[in-house]
Amino acid sequence: MTQATPRFDLPSTDAETQPFWDGLKDGKFLLRHCDACGRDHYYPRPFCPDCWSDRVSWKEASGRGKIYTYSVVHVNDLPPFNERVPYVAAIVELEEGPRVMTNIEGLPFDELRADVPVVVDYKPISDDVTIPVFRPAS
């Protein structure tokens, strides 16, 4: 019997983050919003990292942002990433303020720069999981 190759690209979900993953499958990028101080945050957690309030709710983000920093990955030994090289690992600063670790797709490597406007896109990577990637806004 052949054992399946482990999937290192699939997230571990729990009751706290499941609405985020469900939102992605529905074409929505959700942030946590603090009802006490008014700030948005990412990654999803049950409290505000700014004021520590537990009065947080879900909010749909605009999906717009800009590249904050990036790296072109040429070597990665873990499957399935080894099949995707080269790819762009990046941090995108969302219009709402939080920064998100992600991939940039559809932008030639020689056009990568900080502050390039990007928009979210939704990429299914399994039957159950969709991930956010970002593409050029123009």
C-alpha cells in the first residue's frame, strides 16, 4: 500500500479560523475587526493584538493592497512547493492596514517592487481549501 505524500501547503483549521477559510471558498477575504478600538487585524484570533479586547467580529476586506516586501523563491525541497519554483513569497499590506504573508502571481519578476498595487484572488488548492494569492491591480 502506497502512503500519500503529506501536504505541507494545507492549513490547520480550527473553530476560530474556520470562518476565514470558509470566506475564501466564497470569494471573500475576511479580517478580524476590534469593536473596542476599531482596528482590523490579521491573522484571525479571538482577541485584538492592539488593545487586547475580546470584542472582535468578522469584517470583509476590500481585497486591495500593495506589496510591502517580497522574495523570489528558487529552491524549496518540500512538496508541493518544489513543483512550483520559482514563485514569489510576499507580504502584502492591505488597504485596511494589516499585513498578510502570501504569494504574488501574474507579475513578471522584473516588475516586482515594493508599493506595487495588488488585489486578492482566490486559488483552490484542494477540494476543501482555497488560499488567497495576490495579482497586479492594473
